[in-house]
Amino acid sequence: MASSAHSDSASADASAEIPAEIPAEIPAEILAPAPWSTPDDDSEHLRITAVRTFLTAPQGCPYVIVRVETNQPGLYGLGCASDPQRTLAIRSVVDDYYAPMLLGRDPSDIEDLHRLLFNSGYWRGGSIGQNALAGVDVALWDIKGKVAGLPLHQLLGGRAREAADAYTHVDGDNAGEIAEKVLAAHERGYRHVRVQVSVPGTDTYGTAPRDAAEARRRELRAGSWDSLAYLRHVPPVLREIRERVGTGVELLHDAHERLTPSQARELVHEVEDARLFFLEDALAPEDAAHFDQLRAAGSVPLAVGELYHDVMMYLPLLQRQVIDFARIRIPTLGGLTPTRKLVAAVELFGARTAPHGPGDVSPVGMAANLGLDLSSPAFGVQEAATFREATREVFPGTPVPERGRFHGTGLPGLGVDFDEAAARKYPVPEPLRHDRWALLRNGDGSVQRP
């Protein structure tokens, strides 16, 4: 009997897929069974009966959604395993490796199941395995909340705040244009706004193309990046934006790991007067040892971590007190189980969290973020994608900020559902369509980090 099923509703070749039958019985043999488990009494004990994956793209980027189903009618959990660069590989890990190991087990044993799945690959870690694991893990937390009749933040210790501040994104060509957008966002209730500045003649992260020709270059990834032009152009624009908007709104900026350590030190020095809430990803993960020098270069708060796939990668930075914000991405870190432990460490070392929440983190993933945001004293600010109407259709209960803040729904578990029928209307793009944005070269033709 099959242990999992691809959705027949949300992939580019959906018509060729046939859902596997959901198992009606618990498997006779369970690998590495928990000694406290009671598999012989299935009628009275909660068991996992199926693990199903769904691909859908109502936001334009591919989502991998995991649904863990149980022998209790109507009781299931949802998880987000979305990494738009390796969607199909992640789906395979869930369907072909994790799902068969989960059948017949008690979904309440989250710590045990997380460790079992994590160790099952032997060569542990990495973004693909961690995203797949996160999809299962968050779904198990969703089930636990539904069984308890409690929202996720209550399972994690209860409220530490009424609502979670969010930040939105604006971009533009010049300080005047960007400042107007910042002030407009502030009028809508946002106290935090990320600003990205278009650099003439270079493929700049986080900005819209100026015209059709530039849009075409980006589609083909035929443009190039110029770090020196960025360093000449961006700091004075950020300083002018601060002068125009005053001190009543917090400004954030993302360098997106495109600088060398020496260039990052220069940027920190040059943006002091912009008084940023934080500067994000001034260094790539490979250059993390240079954060001490970056800290010494100025007083700008530093944020990093969305690319980290292991919670242990944060610990040296927290211990040396060289970062101010941990940019956590729950799917890439392997789910809520390891991330909640990281958040506790962030609190103990006096830093704050700034969870990753762009459009490629699904509403399911955003709901997982909010469970931590509302319950942790270490919370700083939550990145907030603007979810499309189509996305809200596929995911009833999608978290939406009100006046720049997220409030919990009070619903059990994550409080977000998944409409499989609606998901059928939004097939995922073929590989190397959406995810091509990560391909980038320098002016001399060498490959540049995205």
C-alpha cells in the first residue's frame, strides 16, 4: 500500500499524475519503532495514515505543501517545505523517504520523529533535506495544536505580546521616490520599511526593472552586478531618504550577500547616518568569520541568517555578540522543533529575531513564524509579503497584517487551511523559470552570489 501521494492538483503535469490510495491499515512493520508506542491498539491511539505533498504557485513562486493525515477523521496537519530553487528534489525526499517512515507512528512524538528523520539520511543537513523535514515537522505541530484545541503560540508558552510588528518592502530609483513610498507605507500603519535602491547599469537586488529591456535581461539573466557602483550610489541615497522621512519610521536595507568583507565594512561605515533599524546580509554565510570586523566598523545593527540551514551556524555569532537580529527561515532550518530552540538561544544572548517572510514562504510557513513571534520575548520584527488574492484563496486563513502588525487568530494549530481544489488552478512553473533569479554574474563575467 502506498505511503504517500503526489497531489494530482498542483503541478505542471498534473493530468499525468494519479494520487496513490490512502492506506486503510497501519503497516505490519514499523522501522525503529518507539518502545513506548502501542501499535496493536490502533482504534484508540492517534496514528499517521498518509503523508501527501502538493505543488502550487498562486503567488507565482512554487510552494511545496505537506499534509500529514491521521486515523482520526478530519484531523490533519499542514507544513511548508518551500524552496523555490529545488522544489522537485524536496518533494521527492518527503514522498520517497520520509513518508514511508512515518506511517503508523504517533504524530504527537514530534521530538522523536524529528530526530529519527533527521538522522535517517546519515549525511545530515543541507537545504533540501531540511526543507523536507520542516514540511513534516510543522504539520506535526499543527496536529498537536488541533488536538489540544490551542493556537501554536499557546503551545510554545503563550503570548509574550499583543501583536507582531511587520515590515514591508519598497524600492525605487531615487531618494525622493523611495521616501514617498516609505511615508505611504507608514500611513498604512507600518513602522518598519525595507528600502532597496536601483543602481543604474547594474542588476540590483530587490528592485523592479526600469523598462522592458531590463526586464528581458533579467529574464535571461544577461545583466551583471557592479559592487563598486552599488557602494558609490546606495549609501548617499539611504542617507537622503532618512533626511526626507525623519525619525518616525524605521528603515531596513538588504545587501543580499553580494559584497566582499572589505566592501561590507565600507558599507557599514557609509550608512551610519541613515540610522538603519538593521542592515541585512552584508556578508554571505561563507564570510561569517568577518562579522567581528564588521561590528567594529560601525554601530549599524546587523541581521543575518535566512540562508542558514543549521541552527548551529548562528551560535558563534550570538556568542561573540556580533549580530543583532537572527533572520530565521523555518523551512530551511528544519521546522519549528529546532527553530524554537534557536529562538531561546537568541533571547539568552540578547539578540532579536527577524523571521524571513517573503513571497516564497507560503501562508503556512508564515503562520509558523507568527507562533514564534507572538510567544518569544526575543522577537524583533517580521518580514511581511503581500499575499495575492489567489494565494489567500488557496490558503484560507492566510495571515495578513493589520496596520503593520500581525495578530493571532486564536484558531487551533496554525490557523491556516489548504484548498486543494483551488490549488489546481495555479500550477508551478517549470524548473529554471522562477528560480533563475538566483543566477548572476559580475561585469567581468565571473559568477556572483545572488
